[in-house]
Amino acid sequence: MSENWPLWEVFMRSKNGLAHKHAGSVHAQDAETAILSARDLYTRRGEAASLWVVRSEHIIASDPASSGELFDPADDKIYRHPTFYKVPDGVKNM
Amino acid sequence: MPASQYQPPKTAHAKYILRLADNALVLGQRLSEMCGHAPEMELDIALTNLALDLIGQARLLYTHVLTLEPLAPNPDILAMTRPLGHYTNCLLVARPNTDFAHIVLRQYLFSSMQKYQYEALLDSQDKALSAIVEKSLKEIAYHIRFAKTWVLRLGDGTEESHERMADALDYMWRFSGEMWEKDAVLEETVKQGLSADFTLQKDKWLKENKELLQEAGGLAIPDVGRMIMGGYQGEHDEHLGHILKDLQYMQLKYPNMEW
């Protein structure tokens, strides 16, 4: 695979969904062919309402080795967690 | 050798639908040949998706034409057991998969025509046909988008890709004229209110092609001398024979087989 076919990450929002979820990746030369390939590869089963494609190199991920310092402190601070609020009847999507 | 269970269509209505179905079937079969053989994995899926769309269109059309005339006991026998001269697809769709440039150019020339051909059926007296066509037009829009994207990238790409696209154009253009001929079958179909005359869009189509080819690395429509015709009348060259040997094998060897 030459440098003409970089990797893109594909995010898909399903017809019932509210957020784009990571669906997989494609190799493509540019944005248009990335969208076409993502459509061909990931939307066959009629789930998609929207597609995003992003060059993989533009996604910066947190380092798993830093998970401790990044995420553990929040676990102890239960007063921040949204678990004490009673959702009233009839409120959807909470 | 079992007697053929096929009888040829008598009405222009049935002949025209059979033509549309055969176009879709033969092109679908050509694209299916690329399964596992495309240049990249993404393109393998793209081409086979196109093939499935076309074979789906073919199936709907074959099923529909059998409600008009009893050409065969079922759509499989109709699609897969006729002698060569009884297939009424245009010559373009049987062109071989010489390389990816040939494949995408063939697709672009066909699908961009098919869009006009099918739009002309949206107000057909045959309501079932206009329903099939309405659904198919979305697929066709995607086929055009895919093919156009690659014609541009190959034409306006490297020296090699440009040369291959130029060769493809030189070869393929002479088969484009047949698709725009207003023959007796189409004329009768128009008279009966089954189709509008889509051939009136030919100049518009030519203009679109010229613009696309110009953008695709400065390609120009070649001077081919004369257009090669005859597919719609069942006069095929050896290419359809090669296609049919694969397409027909199972049905001829195991008549009435089912999966």
C-alpha cells in the first residue's frame, strides 16, 4: 500500500442513532473516494443515515499508559456523577 | 438437449423491457467477474455492489415482463437459457474487463445514459415499470457518481493512468451510439405512452461527456468513423458468448435448479 492510499477512519450515524460511532477504516486517495468506499463497505445493511471520514493521522488518541492519571481521579468524585438525579417520567433520551 | 422453454417477445412493450433487463444482467455479470480481482479491496466491494444493484434491476424487470407475455416459465429460465441471438442487450455492456479504466469508463457511459432512459419511464402507462424505475434511479445516481469519480482520477492522474483511460475511450466510444438510436421498438414504445423519447437528451449527454473528459486530463471524444450497432437486435460479437458460457452453465447443466 503506497502513500497514495492513506488510511481513513469511518464514523457512522445509524438511522436510530444520535451520534456517529466508529465503524472501521478504509484506504482511499482523497475525501470523495473515502466517502464512496465507506458507503460501499459499511452501509450495506441499511443502517446508515450519515457518514464521517477522517484521516487516521488526524486522530490523536490518549495513551493507554496514561489512563490512570487521566481517568481514575474522576471515579472517586461521585458528587460529579450524573447518578443522583431522578429522571421524570416522559423525558426521553437521558 | 432439452427443448428450449423460451419463446421470443411479440410486443414492443415486452421487447423494450427485455432490452432494459438484458442490459442490466449482462453488465451485472461483467462486474461480477471482478469479484476477488479488483485493484483494491475497497474497489472489489464497490464493483460487486454495482453488480448486485444491476442484477437486482434485471430480476425485477424479468419478473415484470413475464406478467406481460409468457416468454418462459420463470425469470431464471428467461435470464439464463436463451440462445445468443435472443439476448437484446447493447454491445457496450458486454465489453471485456480489460483494465480498471475500461471498467469505469464503460460504467460511466452506460449509467449516464441509463439515467435518461429510466427517467423517461417515470410517467409510463405501465405503472409497475415506473415503480421499478423510480427505485432504480437512486442506484443509478450512485453508479454515475462512482464511475465519474474514477474516470476523473484516472484521466487526470499519472501518465500511465491517463494513457489507459485514453485507450479505453478510443475503444469504447464506438459502442456508445447504439444506446442512443431510436429504433422501431423504442418508437413503438413511445407511441404507446410507455416511455418518453429519451434520445432527445442525446446532445445534453454528449455535452456532459465532453466536459467530463476534458476535466479528466484533457481527453477528447475520438473520431470513430462509424458506430458499431446490433446488440439490441440480437447481433452480438464473441464477447457475449464468453459471458454466457459462465452465466448459463448451471441452468443448462441442471435445468430448473434451485439453491
